[in-house]
Amino acid sequence: MIKWDISDLGDHCPDTFVAMGITNKQENRRTFVVEDEGVRPTLIIEVVSPRYRQADREIKVVEYARARVEEYVIIDRRTQRGQELDEILGYRLVQGHYQPITPDEEGRIFCATVGLWMSFIEGSLVMVDSETGERLLNSSELAATNQELTATNQELIAAKEEVERQAAEMEALLAKYRERFGNLPENQNL
């Protein structure tokens, strides 16, 4: 049985996993039990912790293959001889065993389970949709976009309130006009 209990594992749990076909997607889970969910993760993305480097790069490769997780991606940033190295490794389940995902000529690995190309560009993890060629936004870009959308939404709310205020003023003026002069004449040209 596959069970990841975030509270029990601390830093040693998977950073991100994708499981297709989950029925209650909105539920905030402290654990993920395959037997209860009825589906197993198809992709696990692990950001290596220096404390658990061996487990993430060696032990989990065996464990996740045994658990039949289709793809396992390891993101590893480490310092070696004073130089920072970024590495992305991928494994795909083939006949019950993990086979390394060979990077293409640009150093990207393809995650077939989600249709994404993953690579490092200038020290940043980049994910590109294989169908559209569009780069997915990273968390900083998503936060900035969210901030912009929030600001735009606030401006639209303020503009709507101003239009409603002006409409109320016009309605009041029209009521005064009707009170003094009666209804507006019919316009035959409208």
C-alpha cells in the first residue's frame, strides 16, 4: 500500500505528485493512500534535500518503481567544488523497472504522463507544454500575475461602483425632470 503521511515524513515526503482520476480534488489531504483514493500517483517530482540526497536519488527510485509510479523526476541543486550544479533526472517505468529518461539535445527531459518538457535554464527550472510549446509560469511569475489580476479586479470594481453612482445621479435628475416637466417626449427616430 502506498501511503504518504506529510506529518510523519517531514522533509522526506515527495515534494509534488500528480495522480490522475482523484474524485475529491478540493480535499486538503494530510495523507494519500492509494487504496482509499482508488488511483496511484503517475508522476512524482522530488526536490532533493541535502539531508535526504541518498534517499531521494537512490532509495526512492527503487521504492517508487516497486509502487508502480509511472515517472519519477528528481530536481537536484548542489554545490560541488565551490560551483553550484543544477541537475534534473527522470525515470520512467518500463516493464516494472525504472529506466532513465534520456535528455534531448537541449538537455530537457520529457515527462509523458503530463506532456511537459523540463529543464534548467540559467539556474531556473523551466517547464514547457509539449503540445503548445508554451512555457509554464513559475511560482514567482504566478504570484506576480495574481497580484496584477487582483489589482485589475479592484480597478474594475471601483469603475463599476463609479458607473453605478453616475447612473443613480442620472436617475435622480430624470426623476426631477419628470416631476417638473412630465415624461420625456417619444422620439420617433429611435
